[in-house]
Amino acid sequence: MLIVAGFVLVLLGVAVWVLGRLHLPVGRLPGDIVWRGKNSTFYFPIVTSLLLSLIGSLILWLLNRR
């Protein structure tokens, strides 16, 4: 189970990297919160998290229908 989970995380990392290379705004969607201070940056990708959660829930729902 841990090997499968690790493999899935690697695949997700590669997918995010490839989408970034294709100039798709994964992680930089409108609604994501970015606050830049003088010496720090706070980044909270709320819209990206909601979108990934929705896609994951849809995939699991479709897989569970069988």
C-alpha cells in the first residue's frame, strides 16, 4: 500500500511539473492567496486545492460506481 501511495505521489509530482512546463497555471489560479512582505512570502493555494479535491472526488466516485 505504501509503495502504491509513493508511486501515485511521484506521478502527481511529474504531472504538476509537466503542466508547469506547458505554461498552465497549476498552483497559480485566480483566487489563490499570495501575500508578499518585505522579507517573506505567504502562499495559500485555496482555489487550486478545491479544484484538485473536486477532481479527486469525481475520480473516486467514478471508480466506486462499479
